[in-house]
Amino acid sequence: MEFNSEIDITKSFTSIKELGKGLTCTVYLMREISTNKFYAVKRFSSKYLSDKRASKNFDNEINNLKI
């Protein structure tokens, strides 16, 4: 799995529906326009960007997903 932070998600994906919401993040079902594939996308709330603990927890989650 490759993580690419350069993708403009607003141009590459269509949001289908919200799957879940936690304190710092919301998960959406999204469809990639070019491939028609579906993905679960977790969006970190901008409200918590300055919260170092929340940011570290999110980073740890992302690192645990990397294969």
C-alpha cells in the first residue's frame, strides 16, 4: 500500500456517504473517479490540527496501516 499525500481528493474522488465519526476524524465511503474503485477515507478534523496528542495518534494509525 502506498500513501500519497499529493492527491487532491476533491478532484479525484466522489464522496458517497459518511461511514462513521469519532472525536477527531470522520470516515467516508468514496469512489475514485478514474478507476471507479471504492475506498474508505479517514479525514482528520481541522479542529484538532494544533492538538499534538491527536495528531500523533492519527500519525500512529497511518503508520500502522503501511505494509
